[in-house]
Amino acid sequence: MAGELDLVEPSTVGLNHERLKRVADYAKSYVDNDFMVGTDVLVSRHGKVALRESFGFADREAQRSVGPDTIWRIFSMTKPIVSVAVMQLVEEGKLRLQDPLSDFVPAFEKTEVFSGGTADKPETVPVERPINIVDLLTHTSGLSYWFTNQHPV
């Protein structure tokens, strides 16, 4: 895991120690100024780690510090990774961008969408067309985040 990575002198991989210190100081300022509870900074080059600094708490209530085994919710940072993987499958002919999502996740075969009502009594109608792979990649599938709680969807 990340905790097992060896740290090298930044200059050995063509990086400047003072500039990396500024990166770490900037991240630390976010914790010091209560913009974030905790953060972890890792800069690598050519497969070698030149900077690894942790600041603040992974769990403030439990007073558990950020460390090499802290698990982060990276949210939108997964989008480019998943997009590249999907496009590799397209290049290999294993899926097409116009393939329906239900070909891979059968639960989406009879999808309905919100048409009115409230969170307690939603009204739904069948979709006009299926959700396709391209809809997922362009974030136009109509799926919403669970944590916003601002709409019945």
C-alpha cells in the first residue's frame, strides 16, 4: 500500500525540494485554516515518491490522524480513470458507446424516471429511451447523487 512506498530525495527525480515544500505548506494551510479536516499529499515521478505529507484528521471525532492507510472518497477523480478504461474496452470491441446500460446491469432494463410528486409519493414514467454507455460517460444518464437530498430523485 501507499505506506510502503520509499521516499527519495526530490532532486534524484528532477524535482525541486523547495517547490515541493510549498505544495505541502499550501495543503497544510487548508487544514490549519479549517477548510479541510485532513489531507494527504503525494508527489511521485518516474515511479518514485518525492513528497509524502499528511495533515489533520481522517476522523476528527475519534482523533484519528491522516496516515498512509487513510481511505479517501475521491468522487469525481474516478471519472477520468473509468472513462479511459471504458474507451479501452471500446477500442478492443468489447462494448460500444451506444450499448444500453441494461446489457451490463440488468436492473436498468425497466428504468422509470421521476415525473412529479414528492419524495414520499413520487410519480414515475417509463424512460423514452434506454440509458446508454455514452450517457454515463457524458453524465447525461439522469442518475443523481444520493447525498444531495434536494429532490425526490
